[in-house]
Amino acid sequence: MMPGRSALVKALLLLGVLLSPTLAYANPRVSPTQQSPTADTAARQEDEARLLEAGKPIERALRGGETHVYQVRMEAAQFLHTDVVHRGVNVYVAAYDPDGKLVRAVFTISGNYGLEPVSVLAEVSGNYRLEVHALEKDAPAGNYAVEIKKLGSPTEQDRARLAAEDAFLKGLQWRVLLGPKAKQEALKQFESALLNWHAVGDRYGEALTLQNMGLTHFMLGENQKALDRYNQALPLVRAVGDRSVEATTLNGIGLAYDTLGEEQKALDYYNRALLLRRAVGDRAGEGMALNNIGVVYNALGEKQKALGSYNQALPLRRAVRDRAGEAITLANIGINQALLGQNKEALDNYLRALALAREVRDPLSEGNVLSNLMDYWRSLGNPSLAIFIGKQAVNAVQQIRRSITGLEEETQRSFLKSKEGIYRDLVELLISEGRLFEAQQVLGLLKVQEYLDFTRATRAEAPSATSSIALTRTEIDFGKRYEAVTDQIAALGREWSELSSKASRTPEEERRFQDLSAKLDSANRALQGFFEDLYSAFGKSREADKEQKDLQRNASDMQSILQGLEPGTVALYTLVALERIFVLVVTPDAQVARQSTISAHELRDKVFKFWKVLRSGDEDPLPPAQELYRILIGPGSEGLGCLRRENSDVVS
């Protein structure tokens, strides 16, 4: 594997984090931050609530972590439509009935700049409560305006608006779920919302829905359909004059072109989005646009321009206290510096990104950064250290897999598919170092469903797909140190970030802030020292080789399984790398690895050719089938040697 190729892929994957899923809740479903208040809290908030009246909009500043409460008197069967327009602060809006029951909660994809439409049809008379929440606890202050657009008897148009909002919010709920079925259901809801927005004549609602349909198609890999929807949204959003939503639409178009490999078009649209972000003063959006521009420059081979864009994005993300976004940009800077041969600087930025990922408790971001570090150490000729880091990366992904075991299997498979490159990179490393038992275990984490299909066993009888990877004794010791050092940085960083976000600090808080700053510097130096120790330990010793027998007992689950199957059954694990294919052969008593030289592109062409022959029925399928057998099964057959038995069944 070429280090540059791997790094570029990671950069493009990191770009996907920039379009975080949007949460939306309709009717009783409530997020943890939207729990219905207690009776005492509700009474206190009602006393503090400001009266909201038709024809009297209210404009206010809102800081991170703040909530503003409003009261609206409604009679049974009355219709209320309220708009919350926010500038410089990301908000969600919740509406409660007189009994404190949540009747609507809205959080759209508009980010720090946009509009949250909230409509309610009163079931009972009384004082309804509207709450405007700042989404991020540590966000700088922004402004918003809340205004009643209608309060009165509902018309057919009002009912259509309610239906549009309901469908739109349900679409957002479905879209955050993993798996194509959920995305398809989201598109159905968005289609329903689109029809109702059109009936109402609400062009903003149409534009926002089309934009979200574009994102959903993009998440399904349907890039041309995504472009079509974004281009439909563009004239509508320009007509209503919302430059922030226009910038989001332009960013979506750029992302679709980027994925289609049309980098120059992507760059054009990202730059258009950047100009609009700057025009409205959206520093968070500006940082995102610059990061995306850096990714495209990297793909075009213009490394210095990429680095320039990332370095412009970094202070913007810090200014808006976007710790997760800062981690992404630091990792992208590290990727770029590694490609430029600036290894020390690359490592420094990887470690900063890693500390931030731990601070915000994001195992997915942590796994991505660790994966980049795996490639980094491999490119510098330290495969043992690369393997240790790669195991930490896979274990971070495994942590997420354990947390989603309650979701439908299709959703779990979809998540694993999006991350399997990390597993495969580690397997390739392990095989190249002759560490076959560990390679088999990592591949096994990807193959549990195939095992179930072959043996018809229950999931309870199958090897665990969510277990952690077996570690050598040395790796266990360093793993504990890694957890301790990064946990300390995370704890200090969270408290430091809270104090840093305050506009003014008390003398006691200032002393604590300075103390935390010193401790954080010390902890970061400790992390640097930890990696220096890692390099020394894994670069100078062959500890992993000495401990293979210990791991063999832990990583040979498949051999135990094979012993319980029909005599002659063997397992074949295949790994398709960029320029070759590996086959790991496992019998009840032994393992062997073989490889053949063929590019992933060539292999895809041969598979597609075989598929076309089978579909058409016009040609003899035997020659292409034999060729695929030679490529995929042949190396394993040769590896069996004297262990091979006639009429063997194969689990692949």
C-alpha cells in the first residue's frame, strides 16, 4: 500500500464528518436534552417566561447553554405558526402544552444561521410554552428573532403546513439512522413534505426539503440524484434571499462533484460557498468550507495550497469552539504534512487531533486519527508500532459496534462497511509481518455474517463480532498507558474548554483556568513522551514475535469451529488490497497465507465481466469462472499443500 494513497482516502473520509446527521423530534419523542421539565421547573419557567404576542417580534442574544422561554395563550383548536430566525448560534425549539407535554421539537440542518419553523394545533386551552435552546453548551453568543406568523383558526393551508412540518421532521429522524432502508424512508417523508410545502406556497420549506433530499441521496451514494435535488433547491433559496442556506446548498453540490471525481467543479462550488459564509459572518461555515477546499487541493496534488486552506480553517474552528471540527482539520493537516515529508509536524498534529477526539468522546474520530497514525508509522518503516496503533483504531470502531448491537442488522452491516478499510489495512500489515493468527481474528470480525449464513448457527453461537482484538503483553501494557494519558487530557480539556468559553471569569475561575492550562500542557507533553517510548519499544525489539504463542490460543476461534464441522472443511479469508490479493487459509490444525498480484481495479473488471456473462446467457461462463477461481481460490489451494483434503468444503 502506498502511504499517499491511504492518506488521501482518509482525508476524503474525514470530509464526510462535516455533514453531521441532523436530529429532529416530532411529537412525544424527546432527546435527552429535551426532557419534559418537572412540575417545579415548569412553574418556575412559566414565571420567568416572556409573553409572545402576534405582531410583536422579539429579538435577543443567546449564549451557549442558555434557554429562553416564551408563553403564548391559545384556545382549543387554535393554530399557531412561529418562526425563529437565528444568526450566529445553533438552536433547537421546543413547544409544550399547558400540562408540560412536549408537542413539537424542531432542529433543522441550518446550523448557526437559518430558520426554525414551529407550528402547533392546540388540543386544549391554556398557556403554551415555547423554548429556544442554544444547541452547543460552549458556543459563543449569537442572535435570534422569534415571531408569531399566525395565531387563529386553522385553514386548509395551515393543515397542509402542519403536514409538511410533520413529514419533514420524520424525514430527518429517519435519515440519521444507518442503512439504506432508513434513507429511503427519509426520502418518502421528504417527498410528502415537498408536496405540502408547494401547496402552501412556502419556497423556503421547499428549498430546505430539496436540500435535505440532496444530502440523503448523497449518503446513499446516488451522487447524480443528489446534484439534481441541490440544483432544484438553489433558485428557490436564492429567491427567498437566505445566503446561509444557499451556502449550505453550494457546499452540497461541491461535495457531490468531489465524490464524482470532478475536483475543479467541486472547488468552484466550495469557493462560492466560502464567499457567502464570509458575507454573513458564519465563521463555523467558513471553517468547514476552507477544510473542504483543502481536501480538494490535496486530491489535485496541490499540497501547499491544501495546507494553506487547512491553516486558515483551524483558527476559525477554534474561535467558534468547534472541538470536533478542530480535530478533523488537525488530522487533515497531519495527512498533508506526512505527504510533504514533514514527519515531525505531521505527528504533532495527529497527536493534537487524537487528544481532541478523546476530549469530545468521539470514538469514530479517534478511530480515524489512529488509522492515519497506523499509515504514518508504516510509511516510516515501523510495522510493529503501526500494528499496535491499528489495533487501537479497530478497537475504537469495535466500541461503536458494541453500542449499536440493538439496532437492526442491516444498520450494523452498513456501519461496518463504512469502516472496513481500517480493518483491511491492519490485516494487510499483520499478514506482511507473518502474524497470521491476529490477521485471522481481525478478518473474522468482518466475516461473522458469512459464517452464520454457511453454518445456519444462531448469533449467540457465532464468534463475537464486537469483541476487542487480542493484544500481546507489551501491547496490553502500552494500551493501559495510552488510556491513562489520553483520559487525563480529555478530562482536563473539557474543564479547560468550559472555562475558556466564558466571556469573563471570577478570580477563582481565572486561577483554575491558568492551573488547568499548565496541567494540559504537561499532559500533552506526556502524550508526546508516550509515543516516543512507543517508538523505542516497538522499533528496537521483536516483542510481538516472542509473544505469538500466547496470541495463538486467543485468536484461533475459527480452528475450534472447523473442528466441529464436516471433515475436510477449511476457511478462506480473502483481502483485496490496492495491487494484490491475500488469501489466508485456515484448517483445524494450521494456517497459511498466500497472495497473488492483481489490482483491485482489474479484479472488479473480471467480476463484472463474469456477472455480465451470467446475466446474458450468450457466452460460456466457465472460462471467466475458472479465471476467478484461479485468482481467488487458487492461492489458497496451493497453500494447503499436504494439509489439503479431497472434496473439501470451503468457508470463505
